[in-house]
Amino acid sequence: MDDLGNLQETWVYLSASPLFHLTLTLLAFQAASWLFEKGGHNPLLNPVLGAVVLVVAVLVVTGTDYATYFEGAQFVHFLLGPATVSLAVPLYRQWRLVRRSALAITVSLLCGSLTAILTALGVAWLAGGSAEVLASLAPKSVTAPVAMAIAEELGGVPSLTAVLVIVTGILGAMIGPMVLNIAGVRDWSARGLAIGTASHGIGTARALQVNETAGAFAGLAMGLNALATALLLPILWGLLF
């Protein structure tokens, strides 16, 4: 009983430390990445999904609320900014190819952005979703901070939008390459552009793992799709609703 009591006291002490949850996040991602490597880079073993599952499992088992967890993991959240800016490096290396493909990129991005918005709205509307749900779902293919701001402006729920954005990113990174293979899309720039448009940062991270050209175009698509959606969605929302 004494040992059990000591163990419980130790756990209470550790779980209250911000360093614990930062360490948990890093170890979960490392374990998920190891599984991804051992699985032969199987898209279904996406490291982000694996890390999320492991962290959530620990939080549920220990009864830890999200606010307590985020207090320690916020350093990783802070690094999202520098990580996003660093995507400019592979883009700079592929700048000549990007410049030659400017027209194709513009048309593809506009089509991709409109498709993401309209399919989300169409499916949710057919399923009987409320206006609040529609507004939360519409910007799902945009990086989280921009998507949450758009959803709030349209009357959606930013927290719901954040969840939908993460799910979209993970699914895009997992099944996007398979869909592109089935469609016969082999060009790395086209693959990157598609992944970045559909599944923002998580898809871009996956593209960078596979090919630098794909990663560069995915990063470009992620940024430009955020801009396109921020401009187009309020106009479409006003016309449709």
C-alpha cells in the first residue's frame, strides 16, 4: 500500500509539471514516427495520427484536462510559426519551376479551393447540418488559425473548425497519395499542389517527407489556399445563405 501511495504521489507531482506534458508530446510523436518507419511508410500509420492517439489515450487514462496538457505542450504550439516560415526554404529552391507554372498553379488553386468549400457545404447541407455547422465545416481545408478566424466571422464554432481541420489534414496525408496514384498523377509538383490545397500543414509535412519538389508546392498551395479561401468563402456564403 505504501508503494502504491508513493507511486500515486509521484504521478500527481509529474502530471502537474508542464515539462511532463511537453515530454509526453515529444515521446508520443517519436514512437509514432518509429512505427511509421517500421511500417514501411504506410500512409495509414501517419505519425501525426499516431501521436494524437497516444497522447489522448494518456490524457483519458489519467483524467487530465486539455487546459492542463496545453500548459506544458504550448512550446510545441509556439514552434508552429517558425516551422511554417521554414517552408519557404524548399519553395525558394524550386522557384524557377514555380514561376514557369504560375498560370497552372493559379487555376488549380482556385479550382481546388472552390471544390473544397462547395463539397463541404453540399455534403453538410444534404445531411441536414445547421448554418452553424456549415460555417464551421466550410474552411476545413485551410490551416487552423485562418480557418478558425473565417468560421468565427461566418457564425461558426472555431473549436469545432479546429477539430475538422486536424481531421481533414490527417485524412489527406493518409489517403491523398493513394488517391493520386489511382488517378495516375505522377508529377511531383502536381501531387504537392493537390496535397497542400486539400490538407494544409499536415499534408505538407507528409509531402516533404516524400519529395522536396512536392513539399515545396504543397507549402505554396497551403499558403495560397488560405488566402483564396479567406477571400472566396465570405462571398460564396453571402450568395448562398
